[in-house]
Amino acid sequence: MYSQEIKLLLKSKKIKIGDKVRILKKSLVYEGILMPRIELGDLSSLVIKLDNGYNIGIKFEKGVKIKRIAKGKPIKFKPARIKIIKDPAKPTVSILGCGGTIASRVEYRTGAVYPAFSPGDLLLSFPELKEIANIKGRKLFDLLSEDMTPSHWQIIAREVAKEIKKKVDGIILMHGTDTLHYTSAALSFMLQNLPIPVVLVGAQRSSDRGSSDNAMNLVSSVLTASKSDIAEVTVCMHGSMSDDFCFINPGTKVRKLHSSRRDAFQTVNALPYAKVWYSEKKIEYLREDFNRRGKGKLKLDDKINPNVEIVYIHPGIKPEFIENLAKFYDGIVIAGTGLGHVPTNPLNDKFTKSLIPSLKSLIDSGIPVVIAPQTIFGRLDLNVYTAGRLLYRIGVIGNNSDWLPEVAFVKLMWVLGHTKNLNKIKEMMLKNIVGEISERI
């Protein structure tokens, strides 16, 4: 917010954000709507929106006067009033909002951006959707994806199950991109034997940018949900930096591999299921090993234990840190180096501390320890080097697996929701349940 001095002045004159004000500074007069200060803006500058739509900042100094000339109107954002006509010849797709800014509308008086979740809002923002399918839409929650929790995954899974009971032809989940691949992995375990596609989609670039990927990603997702035969949890996002195609990525094999590129989401250690060619509105299948539309009967299994931690191994990591994890967590995933390694100090170097005693202590106390490759690409092999063999000997789970660290993390939560028995945990973790472990790379 503004500086304490400005706040006191505004309070004394009963001026609030959204009021129309007149500001006098020397011989200059400015009129506009008082705006909130942007987070990184100058604490001592007043920001107003002029009648022409531009925002300006006015340095608050001695002699500056401000007066309210009109009380601000409450900002109310009403869904677009578009008559939705259902076409019985077209499939029906349900779009559920889980956060992110892939679909948004602007309230032009203040420039505020609001999520677009109603069918009218979606069709106003993306009119070509109605040429593909009948669109239903509702908001589950407004959430930054970094604030997503396992409890939110359970809510999403249950809401998807409700939509499936309504006999829709496909479901889309609009989601922020930062943790989208965690959610896709979680839903893959929670929503098994799907009868229809469940597609997660986001946007790397906001809708106010000319290079935004929101329209192409959403349209491609609607094509996937309504017309593809892939009855799996998938992620549909740009497949290249151009506006040519999107990949349909398996929910347990996809990862965000770039902070800002439009093709940040890529399938790891496998092929995507398909390409969606945006201009042609066509789906090109790259694989055939997926559950088919209409063949399955949903098994909703959302039991999880969220008390799992993921630890990236790094030079100098302290055994004491590993030991203390037992105070907070019921399961540990370690993202090991190379083929699946941690410091073991077989040569008795004076500076190196082995993690083997600490990890063994966790396992002996009943806490499962799972290993994943922090290299992302490739498969674990604990049989090659001393470190791997020592990990295998003490009971670390994951040899020969190629799961992503995030997927091993989510899977261990799901497995711990079903059993506390270490032998059963190992059996379930090493079983390929929803495509998380590739038979071949």
C-alpha cells in the first residue's frame, strides 16, 4: 500500500481506492480514479487512472493537494450475457477452474482482471470453442498454483467424478502452470479407469500479451477432451515455440522444463500421446497404449497421506538433516544424483559424511525411503556403483525406475494413504499403476 503519510491524508479526506480525485501539484491539475499502488511501486507516489485509460504516478511532495470529486462505484464483475444454445450434434465439455490466468476478462474501468469461468465468459473470450463443443463451466477455486496442496487435489478429483456422472464427453481443468504437473500426477492415481478424457491446461503467458498461448492451449484442450480417444489424465500445452501444435502429454510423464517458454511442458522418458494441430483442428496420435474412451468405469481413489517430503541430494548435505525428517514426515523421496546416488564415503574422505546410516535409521523406524533421478531423463540403476548398491542393501525403493521426482513424491503420498506396511509399500511403489514407470525408454 501507500506510505503512512499518504494513508493518513486519504483517511482524513475520506478518500478510498476507486474514488475519482483531483490532484493539484504546483500549476498542474490531474483528475482520475485513485488506484492501489503496485507492489513494487514508489510508496510516496499517488497512482490514478486518467479518463483516457492510462495510469500515471504523481510524486507526493510538499504542496500537493488532493480532493475527492466523486465517490467510487463498487467494482462488480457480471458474467457475460450470452445465450447458450446447446447443439445436440456436438459433444459437451465441462471446464473447471482451478486457478491460473489462462482465461480472464478485463474490467475496463479500473483495468482489473477477473477469471472467466462461466460458459458466457469463456465463449466471449474464446468464441471458436462453440464450433467444437457445447461448453459448461464453473469455478472450483481461485488459486495460485504454488499454493496448491494435496487437499486441493482431492477436491478436484471428487468434482471431476461428479462431472463424469453427468455424462459429459470430456473434462478440462484450467490450472496455473508452476505445479500443474504435480496435479496431473496426483489425479492420475486418484482417477483410474476413466471413461472420458480429463485434460489439464494452463498458459505460460498472460492474456494481455501478444504472445499469449492461452487461446491455442484451451482450444486444443477442448479438441482433446471432446474428440480424442485418450481416456486418461493428460496435460495439453504448446508443443513448440510456434503456434502450430500442442502435445497431449501423459499425466505422470510430463514436466515443466522451462520457466517461461510456451513449450515448457514436455513428456519425459516417453512419447506424448498425440499432437493437436491447431489450425487444422486435427489430432495426430503418436502412441496407442492408452485407455480408450467409453471402455472404462471410473474408480475414484483419493486416499492419500500428505506427510511426504522430497529432498534433492547435493554436495555437503548433512546426515543430521536427514535424521530429523522423521519428526515431520511419514515418507521420504530423495532425488539422487546420476544413476541414483547419495554421499556414502566408501573411501573414508575426512570431509565427506555418509547418508547411509541416517537413511537406514529412517527405514528401520518404518519410514519408507524412495529414490528418483534428479537428472530427470534416464532410469535409475542401483546395481552399478557402490553408492547405489549400499542404498539397495538398506531397502531404498526405486531401483530400475524412471519416474520423475515429483511423480515418485505424489505416488508415495497415494500409496501411504493405503498402507503403512513397508513390504506392501515397496510392492505398490514398484508396480506400474498409471504409466509412471516405463517398461522401456
